Amino acid sequence: MIELSRGKSRLTILPETGGAVGVWQRDGKDIFLPVRNEALAAQKGEAVGAYPLIPYSNRIANGRFAFNGQDYDLAPNMGDHPHTIHGNAWEQEWTVAHQGASHAVLTLDHVPQDNDRQWPFAYRAVLSYLLTDDTLDVQMVVENRDTVEQPVGFGFHPFLAAKGPATLSFDADKVWLTSPDGLPIQDVPCEGEWSFHTSKDAHARFIDNCFAGFGGNAVLGRPDAGLQVTVDVDPVFTHLVVFTSPNDPFVAIEPVTNMTDAINRSDLPDHGMHILKPNARIGGRMRFHVGTV
């Protein structure tokens, strides 16, 4: 485990557990809440506050896709769930390339083996965490280390602590309604109950949806704790996945490049997957800022 600190902030990083964040606290208050998910067996029961989503975000339907004339079948990685989820970087041990008092850089080199069913293409990922007194700056880069093109998407999965009253606001163009197993079936405008242009109760109902045309800024307010967390991201993160329910003490606000099952939705112009040629790279930055209310 790596521990960073700066001012009132303290952050732990778990290189052996997918490069995840363990804890982020400021002035003794959880900003990211460590959450354990037994269905994610590769996390080995570890409670994590956030983790990278590389080389795709969310689900691939039944773990199957076709690319450049080749069919691929990925191994299940979430219990008995039929769809593979969140890439494979969270399943790997990362290497610490740099560590300072408030800054750490991790790297991951994925080289597929014969009949590899995690991800069939070679890539390198670089993940940077920079902590200040009131902000966590996260940067990630994915480079195609293969000899052929590969599809790439990426993002970040933080569990923002939200025990008690919480409000959520952000702008997006549309939201994907889903099937019972979480696959997108229809997009609708962000109007009425799906509009978060003005703050809404973050725990009012169950939401597990991907929003497209994300405006790049989201705000979670916690009036009882006297703070709010503002998320600002680079334009490459055109989608936002929101997971929340009335009973959870957190709200997952996930800036991502691609829609759910994007790799099988190439007919949609805004699916969000990027095709990288060999040696090409893509990356983005996001900032989580803690303020007062």
C-alpha cells in the first residue's frame, strides 16, 4: 500500500489491487468511500474507494465482440453475471514507477497470452495520482503496444461518500435506458426525472445508467457534512455513469469515454470507443475538488 498526504488530505493506493484507491479522506472525513464487492473476485475482497476502467468501461454483452474481421470471446469477470465488465486493468497488479509525498505514478503492461480471454490486445496504461490539500488529480494514458489496431475506452470508478442527505447535479444530452441486466436499449433526452441540470436528491431512486453528451462537470453536495465534491474532466470523457440507490452510503460518479457495450455499437456515432493504431496513445485528466457548503 502507498500512502500520500498533503495538507488535510490523505490518500492510500493499492498497486496490487488494480491500481485502485483505498481511502481518500480530508480532515478525517471520507471523500471516497471504500466499498467491497465480492462479485469482483480479482479484488480479493479488498474494499476500494476508486479504480481505473481500462481498456473499456462498463459491460460488453456476453463478453463477445467482433473487430477487424475477428471474433473475440472474453472470460466472465463478475461472478455469474453474463457480461464482462470494466476492462481488465482492475484485475492486474500495477507497477509503481514513481512515488513522492503527494504524487504517485503507476504503470501496467498487459501482454496477452495464447487464448487470452481477459483482453486480446497488448497495451500499456499509465495512471497518475496527484494529491493537494483539497483536490485529487487523476490522469491516465493508454498506449497500443500491439502490432495491430485495437479498440480502447477508459474511465474511472470512484465511490463518493454520501451517507445521509446528498444532492447531485451535472449536464448531459441524453441517458441510456437499460435492460434488467444493464445493457442499453433506448436513449432518451435528459429531461424531467433524467435532468440533473439543477441539483436533485442523489438517493431518491435507484439509478445505474450511462449519460451521453456529458458536460464535463458534476457536483455532489453533502449538506450534513458541510462539503461538496466537484468533478471536472477533460473533453475526452464524453459519458458519465451514475450508480446510486436510496440505501447506499455512496454515489458512484464515473467519468468515462464510452457508452455501455460501445464495442458492439459501432453504428452509433457517439459510442465513445477509440481505435488506436500501433504505438498510438490516448489519455485524459480529471480533478476531484473538495469544497464547503
